[in-house]
Amino acid sequence: MSTAKRKAGNEAGASPSFKARLGIFEWKASPYLYVAPFFILFAIVGLFPLFYTAYIATRQYNTLTGDGGVAVCGATCGSDTPSIWANFAWVIHQESFWDALRNSFSIFLLSSVPQIIIALFLAWILNANLKAKTFWRMGVLLPYIVAPSAAGIIFSQIFSDKMGVINVVLTNLGMSPILWHANTFWSHVAIATIVNFRWTGYNTLIFLAALQAIPNDVLEAAVVDGAGAWRTFRSVVLPMLRPTLIFVIITSTIGGLQIFDEPQMFHNGTSGYGGPNRQYLTLSLYLWDMGFNKVTIGQPNLGRAAAVAWLLFLIIVFLAVLNFLITQRLASGGAPKASKEQLAGIKAQQEAEYEIARRSGVEARRAAGIVDGKEN
């Protein structure tokens, strides 16, 4: 073996230098370093509070005296045995919790359902060939930038029990005024109106962006086929809006069940948070009131508030998954999703049909005396 070949073999078998290894490590690790700040910040302000709240929910934790050990349900449950589920059991036995849960669902339905329908309608209009499109789009978004406190003050004048705008109009028409704060249903309608005022424009722009992403060729083909405006919207536009529709419904569910600002501003100084008879007490308002207002030495107020927070979290997760499944099925026209085996069978059938068609074409060309584009 020559000296040149022996030297080349030694260089090939030698390990890379430190500088080369450092360069390889930098090349592999740099993508993770770029995204690391987000995950570190999310772990600090997102995951840690979530898991720490789960820990507090199992403890007899008081805002003034601190941790008092594992939680005890007490006379409410008829048990003094420490248990990690004691705070959850105590909350479930409270009538106020079920009132807050009922009110949260009622306000959520009265706000989210009309809100999504109106947002879809406004987005459909704004997507048309209107004059001053930018002006109208900015006008739709203006309520979203209004502070919740300002919106609460404005609507407190509209829905005031005595001198509110609506009640003054009803009185002048000879009708009885509405007790917006005393009546459960009408208080939910008033709060849902505030929510719709603030968030309809935001969802409208989301739907508008999704509508503008739909190719015009698809809409023109529907028109050529004789489909009207409603038929085009129902059979063409709505299925193509499925991802956006799922996103808006899930975010509306999360925000609707966590509603706090609107009922708090609607409170307007009446006795007791959420109304004197808990007419519009929501879960978030109940959680805040229990954890930071009803502070008594010896009572695990913060532990029970943490239990309410986790119950609300589980309810939201369940409804979000349910909304995702229902919306996906409705947007796909109710057709069941094909399994992997069915998709594989469909693909195999398509390949078999293609092979049959290809062979038929070759045989026909041979019968005609044409092979590879040349006539024999």
C-alpha cells in the first residue's frame, strides 16, 4: 500500500474535530433553541399554574393562614376524613355552584349561537362587492376594541331597571318595564347582548378571511351549475369553512363559559355578586367570589375555588371536544368518516380500475396497429 493511500485511510477513519462536532451540534440544536423561549414561557405562565391549581384543589388552603393539609369536606358531606377529592365533593354539594353552572350555560347559548350566525351573515355581506369595504370592515371591528368596563357602563344605561333606554321606550308605548336585574332570563339576555356587541365583529373578520380564501372558480362553477345564493352558501361555502367554523365555535365555547367581565359590570351595585338571588352568577364570578371575597380563617376558600376552576376546565374540555365532533360531522354533510381500511380499499379499487383502463387502451392501440404513437 502506498503512503498516499495509507494517509487517506487514516484521515477517513479519524474522528471529527471539536470544531466540526460543535458545528454539527449547532446545526441540529438551533431549531429547538429558536422555539425554546415560547415553551419556557408557556411552562412558567401556563403549565405551572395549571398543575399548581390542581395541587391547591386537594388541600385545605386558606388565603390568610396558608396550607392546612389535605382537604376535608366536613359536615357538608358528612365526613371528616381527609381526601384529595374533598373540595370537589364540597363544591358539588353547593346549590350556588349549580346555579352558576346553569347561568353560565344559559348566557353561553344566548350569546354564542346568535353571535356565530350574525358573524357569518355579516362576513357574507362584507365579502360582496361593496363600496368602501375598508370602512365597513373597520366599523364592524370597532366594538371589539371597546373596553369591557366602557361597554358595561354603556349597557347599564340601556338595561337600567328604572331609567334605562329600553324601559323608557316600553313605558311610553304603554307596556310594563322589564326587570333586567331581578329577572333571571332577561338578565341573561342583557349580558348576552353585551357579549355579542363586543365579539361579533371579531368573529366576522375571521369568517371574512376564510371566505376570501375560497377560490372564485369554485363559486363560479356553482353558479354555472344553476345553484342559487343560499344553495351555494349551504353546499359549497359552508363545507369549505369547516376548519374556521370549528375554531370559532371552540373559542366561543371557551370564552362563553369563562365569562366574567360582563356579569361583573352588569352587577351595578345590587346586593350580592351575581344578583341577590344569583340570577346571573357565573362560574368565573362564583370562583372569584369564593376565593378572594369569602375569606374566613379556617375555611379552605382558595382550595375550594381551585376545585371550581378545575371543574370548569373539565367542562370546557368536554364541550370543546363535543363541539368539534358535531361541527365536523355537520360541515361534512353528515357523511361518516372513512376508516384506514376503507381508504385502502378505495385506493386499491381505483388502482385496479386504472390498470384495466390502461390495458384496454394498449390492446385497442395494438388492434389498430398503433404502438408507441407509431402506425405499423
